[in-house]
Amino acid sequence: IEDGVEGCDDGNQDHTDGCDRNCAVATSQVAVGYHNKCILRGGIPYCMGPNTNGAVGDGTNVDRSSPTRVLNLTGVVQLSGMRESQCALKSNGTVWCWGFNTQGQLGNNSTDHQNRPGPVSGLTEVVEIAGGHSGICARRDDGTVWCWGSNANGQGGHGTVGGINRTPVQTGRISNVVQISGGHFFCARQADGTTWCWGYGGTGQMGDGVISSDNRYPGRVSDDAGFVDLQVSNYHACARKNDRTIWCWGDNRFGQLGDGTTTHRSTPQQVSGINDATLVALPGFNKTCAIRAGDLVWCWGSNLGGGLGDGSTINRISPVRVAGLGRVRTIAHGATGHSNMALTINNETYVWGQNYFGSLGLGSGEPQFHNAQRVAGF
């Protein structure tokens, strides 16, 4: 049995026993960073793209244009990317990070880059991680939130602005948190159904009705009733309601809020024409995607490098369907970058958009792909 490739050898083709007919381990998650992309399969991450600062995590600084196994890391249950850095949550509740580290985003009490995974200092019992631009937060099983990395706009949420946090610091004024997500700002959903945001708020990101206001502590988002899923990108946020509509707020210069305008919004606004969403994702800079009825993917906002996957590079202020992509199980989330990834119901990984240093994992130097492309072997 080969780790990450085979998971059993029971000699049957029963799909209910956790193994497919080839005894292969299914991909469970795809994640995007600024240029790097990662795939999680059988608890083992595989990454690709530029590797000058070690963001691939294979112990080298050689760029990779196909999925490359991260060094000595198993038992991973979640991946989350930042700008040229990656972090992984293991099943034992610890967090391991690698790559670029000038803002302390690796959480190891240093600012040295690292080309292989290392543990985040003093952090245990973690159940979720959420990477932002140059920082990241973790949710522990007691409902508390801990953040590290850049604090330029109060992204730590602990009452100060400026500097960096080289190790995790607890975010204040929130408790019983059930979901977190991040970009240049972070947001959290509490068990009582309320949503709270902190950090950069220059174009309405706090969702509290104020266009230009950073929050050094979490503040309540207006009109948050019914939110059941929450996603944050670099400069905007979206939430899916229990009626399957999507509501977005923050920066809208590329139409990423999906309300048919390019006007920034400081309170949640409904995305036009979507009332059947089963998932919302914000895969990188200034764009939004949703899985809708029939398991089909629709995206809107910035189309730099073909990141919307509709066969063009035209920005869209309303949702358009991704071309060349069938039924999908999940979409990548990431606060930075101009590309996208999706995992189909057949456990096939597809990518599209900007292919900086081969970061789409296609083994190709083509600079961008405007339609979805299959990653070989994944």
C-alpha cells in the first residue's frame, strides 16, 4: 500500500467501504494561494508553482509545474494558502506551515522562510484554519480564534494595529465560533448565527454600514440573519443563506459582489439571479464562485488571466458558467491569486486561470488557461 495513492487492498469493488475499485485514495480538497496551488489526497498535500521561498514545501527551492508531494507531512485534514505560504491542519489538531515568512505567517516565532513544513508554536486542538493575504487564523475546538502574521490593519483582532504577530494571539470579543475565513480582513460566524469581521475595512469589508473603517476588534455584520456559510477573499466577503441565496459586501471594483454594479457595498447585498446555491467560494483576488443546482459552477468578478473560466478575460458583474467543467463537488478557496481549482463528483481535479511558473500543475509553461483543464493523475 502506497501512502496517498492506495488506501486498502480488500480485493473487492464495494464503493461503500471507503475505497474505489482501484483501491485508490480520493482527493478531498483543493486550495489556492497567490501563485501556488495544493491538492490534498489521502491526508497528504501535493503542491505546485514557484518555489523560491519554499512554498511547495518539498525541501527544495525548485519551481514545480506538476503536483509535488510536501515533505514529511501526513494526516492532513485541511489546507489553506496565503501569499506564497501554505498551512496544513493535521488530524491531531496541530498546524504546520511552510513558505514565505516576512510577516511571521508561519507562526514559528521567526521571519525566516521555510521550504518544508514546521509546526506553529504553542497551538493545539485546532479544528479549522483560514489563510489570509499575509496572515492566518485558527479556530480551536473550544470556539476561540487565534491569529498570527501581519497585523497592519488589525487582522489579529486583539485591539492593536500595526506590526506582526510571529506566534498565535487570541482574537478578542468573540466566542463559540463555528466558522472562520480570511483575506486582508477576517470574519467569523458564531454558534448564535451572528457574523463578525475585523481588520481592513477601506471599502466596506466590515459589513457594518461604514465604507472606510478598520476594526481592531471583531464587529457585527449588519443583516446577517440566515447565514449558514461564510467566505472571505482579499477585499470582499460573501455568505450563503439557508434559502440558498448569496449575499456579498466590500470591494466591488470588478463586479465581484455580483449585484450587477461595480459599487462598493458596506452591508450585505444579494447576488443577482442565484437562489439555488449549495456552496459559495472566493478563489483568489476579486472573484466569487458558486456551485448551483445540478452541481454546476458559476463565477463572477475579475477575469484577469481567465480566472472565471468562461473562455474569456472579460470581467463579469453577473454570474457566468465555467466552461469545460461538469458536475463539481467543491471549489478551492483562497484569499489571493488569479486562478481557480475544482474537484468534480468523480474526484477529478480541474484548474484554470493564470499559470505563473506552472502553478496550475499541468506540466505546461502556457501563461494562462481560460477554460477548465484536468490535472493529470489527480
